[in-house]
Amino acid sequence: MNNACKISFAGILFVALAAVLVASPVLALPPDPDNAALLYYQAFLSLAQLSDEARDHIGKVARGETPPDKQVRQDIAKCAGAIESAEAASKVPACNWGVRYSKGFEAPMPQMAQMRYLTFVLIADARIRAADGKYRAALERCLMAGTFARHVGDDTLISYLVSRSVRGVAYKCMQDVMGRAAGDAKLLQWLKDELAKSDAETLSPVRPLKMELDVVSDLMRMENVEKLAQVLAGFGGKASAAEIAKMADEKILERARRIYTERINSALTVMSTSMPYEQAETQLKQLVGNLDSNDPSEATVQAFIPALDKIFAQKVAIETHGSAVKAAIEILLARARTGQLPDALPSGLPKDAFSGKDFEYEKTKEGFTLRCPGKDLDIYRYEFKLSK
Amino acid sequence: MKHIENIEEHVRREKPHVTTSWSMDKRVLDDSYAAMDERLAATKQGPAAAIHMRRTMRLAAAAAVTIIAAALLLTLGRHTPNRPAPQPQFAAQSPTMIVSMISLRTAYQQGGWEALDRQFRDTLGQLGPGPSSLSMQQLLESSNGS
């Protein structure tokens, strides 16, 4: 074949390929959403309409309070479309729920209740998979719920709290499944790598508290006094909204704004500063308390200031739970290498976020436990039951 | 069947789901006394027998009232038809209000995570998820069919 022929052949081939590409129906379709929230909203709409009892049962299975039975398997099967949409959403990096901040405290957030339901569905599905011996598939669901927790985000304080709750349920399930899959070193190594990738999230109560500071400060102004009075009346006091509105004046509201701003700003400083947990907790408790409910300005602040110490405790508790799961993986990998659980905690493992110290490690009949040092309550004790 | 037996049979059948009130109690007593008077008129067995009968009937009437009251007390825990369950103030205004940021924040402010979680549960009960999952194909099929 001479050169002219080769060039002509290449030209024809190029034109033919271009024609195929242009005519391809795939190119005619717009891309899938690049906002995970749109896919989650589709998932919410596809969740099966079940009775309160059936949803509660799914919740109990998800929390590991009861093993998956035939009924929950049927109900989760009805949610297959929702799970598929959530799976697609988990692969999209960005997530914007479209909160209407301009409406302030009146912004509707119907997605929050659906998030709770979807979480239970995802984790109940993980527990069904684990019950069927599909440990990797079960852990994949837990990781997916972890991504969902990150996507729930920290747009508002409620979002942040829900996000932490989703994370907690996912970690608990992971903790139970890991024990069953304790003999599979390859699976544990895979989980360790996946957690290292997916846990790089920086959700914190700081952002939603800043947002609330703006919303509440705006509400505590005379031009919004009627809205403010409605909110305060909604907190269950004796005075009606009309009575509260009548009593309010610029002096009271200006003082309320000042106290509220000072306290939230102090809380933001505490939460952003590295200090021992007990010290931070004490300072946050003081910022929430010491408000006189008979003083109109302080009573107004009292109605809006959130339980800062509890929010902070939840943040640290979830970080600790994550550390416990990661530390347990290392312990199980050591067991896989040596054939038995180590007698003492290996060095260099993730630490208890409350104390900054190593977990207290204890071998038990069924496996082992990790406990936060200096904490006696069971909620600070993570149990890993190993299958024989 | 006599009035008093009616009442006893009613209680035996476990149908005490009635509104309890003073008028209800009075009606039960009136029925009991009416039954007693009927019985007294029918027997006419002299003063001693009448007194004995009157005592018996009073005891029976009091027992019937006590049984109904006890049955009502036992069932009140499950059925409170006259007393609506307390609702969050925001929920009372509009079903969609319970999902507003302030309503959720109020729930958290007043009862912590447990109250917030309860509100999420109630929200699903009131607003639901969607009726069912429909694919685009199913939607097209239904519109073509109409």
C-alpha cells in the first residue's frame, strides 16, 4: 500500500469513527446529576411506605437490637430502588441540600426525617448481608452510610447532629460485622484502607453555630419582634406571642443579642482550640448555664443557646468510636498474623479522643473490649465479639 | 333481660369503651334502681323480703358501677377518646411546620437527641415517604393506558 492510499484509508476511518461518535445516543443524553442531594431526594421518594411499627422494626435491626427476620428482609427488598439511588449518590462528591437560609429559622427541612429512615434502611440491609455471610458487602453498606453521613453535612445544627448519628449507627454495625469477619485478614486490610480514604472529613459544629449566630442575631431585632415572640412562645412559656411582643423593647433585645453573641463566640473559640476535653466541657457548660430566666434578655438567650457541651461531647464520642474501630482492625490484623489476640494493646494505635490516651484493652471470653480511660459508663466501652 | 343484667352482660362482653362522666354514672344507677323497683313490685313478699331484696339490689348496682369504673380505668391507658394526645406546639399549626428548622431546634432544645429523633419519627408518620417507587416506564405506561 502506498502512502497516499494509507492516508486516504486513515482519513476514511477517522470520518467513520467521528460519524459513529456523533450519532451515538449516549452523547445525546445529558449527564447524571453532579449534586448527590438530588439523588438522595430520589432515594427518599422511593423508600417504601411502611407502618410506624415496620419502620421501628427496621430501626431495631439497624441498631443491632434484634436480628434480621423474614419481615425485615421483605421490607428492605421493597426499598431496593431507594438503596440504588443512595448508592449512586454516594459516588458523587458534592452534595448541596438546597437549604433556604433566607427563611432563617422558618427554613423547611423535611429531608431530615427521611435521612433517619434511609440510614436505618441502609444499615438494616448491611446487617442482612452480614447475617447471610456476605461480610464485604455488609461493610460496603456501612462505608456507604459513612459517605451519607458526610453528605448530610453541617449546613445547620440539626444537619450536624443527624450526620453524627448516621456515623454512629454505621460504626456500630461495622464493629459487629468486623467481629464476624475477624479471620479474614484480606478483608480487614481492605477495610483499613477504605476507612483511611473515607474518614478524611472535617465536619464540625463550628460552621452551623456561626450560621445560627447570624440567624438568631437577626431575629433578636425589633423589626422581627413578632417572629421572635412566636418562637419564644413556642418554647412552652406561660406568655403568649402577643404578650411577649408587647413586652419586648430595643434595650432588652440589644442586651440579648450581646449576651448571645458573646457566648456563642466564646464557644466557637473553645471548640476551635486544642485543650483537654474536661476543660472544654466545663467551659461550654458555663456558657450554657448561669442565665436568669426571670430576666427578659437572659431568658431570650436561654431559649436559643444550644446545649453546647452535649454537642461537643457527641463530636468527641463519634471521633472516639471511629478510633476504636480503627484500633480494633489493627488488633484483628495482629491476631491474623500470630493466630491469637495480643496480650497487650499494640503501640501506635488510634487513641481515645476524650483523654488523648490509648484505649484500655481487655480480652474477654468472646473477643475483646476497648474502653475510654477514666470513663465507667458502658457507652464508652466498645465490645468486639469474634466468631469462633 | 333486665337492666342490671344488661349492664353486667355489657361488662362481660368487654365493651366498656364509653365516655365516662357523672351523667353516665347517674344513668347506670337509675337503671339499677328501676330494675330493683320492678323486681320489688313483682315479688311482693312482705317487708323483710323487700328489705333483703332492696339491699341485694343496691349491692348489685354498686358492684356494676364498680366493675364499669374498673374496666374504664384499665382501658383508659389504651384509649383516651376525649383527651387528644399532646402535640408539639409547632405541629399543631401545620403538618409542614414540624419540619421547619425552628421546630426541630425547639425539639432538640427541650428534649435533646431523643426528642429530635421522636419528632423525625412523627414526621414520617404524618408526611410519609412517597406513596411508592415508580420508574419512568411505569409512569409512561399508566399515562398511555388512560
